[in-house]
Amino acid sequence: MSYQTARTGRNRRELNDENRLKYAFDAGFSSGGGHPHDSPQTPDFDAVDSDDPPSSDPESFNGKSTSLIGLTASLRVLSDSLMRMERAEVEMAKTREALRLQSETRRLESEAEMTQMLLRTELQIASLVSRRNPSRKRKRVEEDQTTSQLSQR
């Protein structure tokens, strides 16, 4: 049996339906209804004579205005979705930074606690050792003094 991915799997249509644009307006871009087949897709601004007054033909004006309205609506949908995505990214970045700061704070608190425990333990060891052998130090001092006195004679 071959390996099926999301593209080749049985549920490909379901995945495509989920990823489709949820708006009912395509401005003729997807269906090709925005431009007649014999006209160019992009306007040629060099071919337009600026000395000619704009045409007063209402049918050509309505067709152009309808396509411009569709274009502006599509651009608005696109810009709105890009803005939403950007806001979502900013919010995610803020959340990540807040979580990072919390984690860093917990780490520093834990490190400080470990350092305090280590210092307490070292202090206890030092006090235990100093209480245990105070006479030993005196003996050494006495031995050193007697040795120095003997050497002086």
C-alpha cells in the first residue's frame, strides 16, 4: 500500500474546502468574468490619450466601475486578512515573550534558592568542624611555642 499524504489522500476535497476563502466575492479574478476575452487583462495606460475627454457612454462606465468596485473589494478583503494575520502574530509574540519572562523568573528564583541552600550547608559544615576540634588548635599552638622555646635555648 502506498503512503498517502494530505494532497493524495481520500479527504483531499475536504481539506480544500477548509482552506478556501470564505467570501462569496471573487471580482471575476477566479472565474475570469472580470474582463472580456478579447481585451487585455491589464490596462495599457500608454495607449490612452489624455487629451480625449472621458467617455460618457454609461455602459462602458458601469462595466469599468463594477470591475473597479470588485477590485477594491478584493483588495480590502486581502488587506483586512493581512492585518488580522499581523495582529495575531504580534499577539503571539507578546505571549511568547511573557512566557519566556515567567520562565526566566522561575529559573532565577530556583537558582537563588539553590545558592541559599548551598551556603547554609557550608555554614553548618564549618560550624560543626570548628566545634569539634577547638582543643586541637590549642595543642598545635602550644607545640609550636614549646618548640620555639627549645630551639632558642
